[in-house]
Amino acid sequence: MRKVVLFIAQSLDGYIATHDDSLDWLFSVEGEGDNGYAEFFSTVDTVLMGKRTYDWVMQQENGVFPYPDKKCYIFSKADNEDTEYVTFISGDISQFITNLKKEEGRDIWVVGGGNLLHSFFKEGLVDELRITVAPRVLGDGIPLFKKGDYHLDLSLSGTRTFNQFVELHYEVLK
Ligand SMILES: NC(=O)c1ccc[n+]([C@@H]2O[C@H](COP(=O)([O-])OP(=O)(O)OC[C@H]3O[C@@H](n4cnc5c(N)ncnc54)[C@H](OP(=O)(O)O)[C@@H]3O)[C@@H](O)[C@H]2O)c1
């Protein structure tokens, strides 16, 4: 069955963005090539995001959606209009992901952010984690793992380095 894979970058102290949504700390790190992005991107045909991450991406890309060739679902409890490229999801995420995984296709990338991932972790919806650790300590920000009532057991599948970055690859044990 196709897997839900988290592919994300974090600071050494576990933040995915500063509180003002800056990723400057990440973009200033010297990596290697595209740090494994294209290789990973070719393994997925579906992209999932929280509404704040979607808004951030659209702002960053000057309103041009960057993944027109993938199926994209944006999670939001508010009323949003679907676009040519994205479908908004507001219902039961666990049921939605169960159904999505039954469809034929490649793996599913859950992009983030922290809020959406909190629901995914609590509901046990992530199958693999690919976390790229940047050599930065932010002290504060939006955490990858929000505090809460959940627990994940992981098995390390591999590590890679991309110059200053370290990629940690885990399978979630269920
Ligand atoms: N470092 C990285 O690689 C990386 C990757 C991704 C994101 N980020 C950063 O993370 C930040 C955004 O993260 P965030 O935690 O603030 O926001 P987020 O998780 O992207 O989005 C939060 C919003 O998603 C919706 N949502 C969350 N859980 C939901 C659920 N269970 N059901 C339905 N809707 C749900 C809600 O939208 P409504 O309020 O509309 O209901 C919520 O306000 C940005 O700065 C972004 O750049 C960094």
C-alpha cells in the first residue's frame, strides 16, 4: 500500500520555522545539490499541507502553485474554494487518509506544518519520516513535534549527509 511520508527540514532543536514564518535560517545553510529533493519528489504523486503552509508557499511562489502535476489536498476547517490545483479538506482526516491510501498511486507527501502534523501524529497517519536537520539552533519557533498526547516508535532506515545537512530516515512502527 502507498505510504504517507513526511519530508521536512528542521533546526537542530526541532523547529520548522520561526514564529514569524521565516525559513531564512534554513536557506542560509550550505547543502549539496538539491539535498535529495528531486529524488524524493519523484516517489510521490500526492501532496498534503495545512492551510498556513499552503498560504506560505503561495506567497513564496508569488501566487503560482508549485506542484501542478501532483494531486494536492489542503487541510482547513474554514470555508475555502478549491482551485485548479488544490482541493480543500475539512472533514475527518483519518478517514480521508485511509481512503487515499487505498487508491492506486505513488507515495503521499505530507509537507507540514506543525499544526497539521500534530493531528497526523496523534492519529498515527504517518508511515515514514525523512527529516533533514539543519545546523541551526533557533531557541523558539514552530515545533515539528508539538507537545501532546501521542507517542511514536520509529526504526532508523538510514542517514545521509548533504554537506551541512543530515537526513534522518525513519519508518514508523505500528
Ligand atoms: N521547515 C520545513 O520544511 C517546513 C515545512 C512545512 C511548513 N513549514 C512552515 O510551517 C509554518 C506553518 O505551520 P503551522 O503549524 O503554523 O501551520 P499548518 O499546520 O501549515 O496549518 C495550520 C492550519 O491547517 C488547518 N488544519 C490543521 N490541522 C487540521 C485538521 N486536523 N483538520 C483540518 N484542518 C487542519 C487549519 O486551518 P484553518 O485555520 O483554515 O482551519 C490550521 O490553522 C510556515 O511557516 C511554513 O513555512 C516549514
